[in-house]
Amino acid sequence: LWFWHHHAISCAVWRHQDKAKAQEYAVKALEYQPEDHPNKITRLLALLIESKVQEAEEWAAGITEEPEKSTAMELLEDYKEKPFFNKS
């Protein structure tokens, strides 16, 4: 169930621009994700959905494994250029 909700976040953000659904999926994904799970991107997405950029940067700074490290940096860079729900 974590995997489904993790990917549903992406659909809600980039396909539907639905912040409420993205928040809902992020909460559920984090609930289903085991503490020792290696994926760090779900939490990063949850922070960015809530516009918690500083917390997201701090979280991403602790990611050391690839490809998650590169993915995190790309997501942060993209978000800073164009926040998920403030597209013009």
C-alpha cells in the first residue's frame, strides 16, 4: 500500500494539480511505509507538498544513497524553480 500511495502523490501533483489529494496520499504513504524502509523520497514529497522547503532541504541533506540523493536534489531544484501548486 505504501508503493501505491507513493505513486499517487506524483499523479496528484503533476497530473491533476490536486493539493488536497496529494496531502492525503502523502499521509497514507508515510503511515504504510516501514521505519526501516530505504525510500527517502516519500517524506521529501510530503514536506514539499506542505511548502516546508527548509525541512525538505534538511531531510535531503541526510540522503546519501543513489539514486535517491540525485532524485532529492532534482526535486528540490525543480520545486524552487516552480512550486508544485503555484504554477503560473
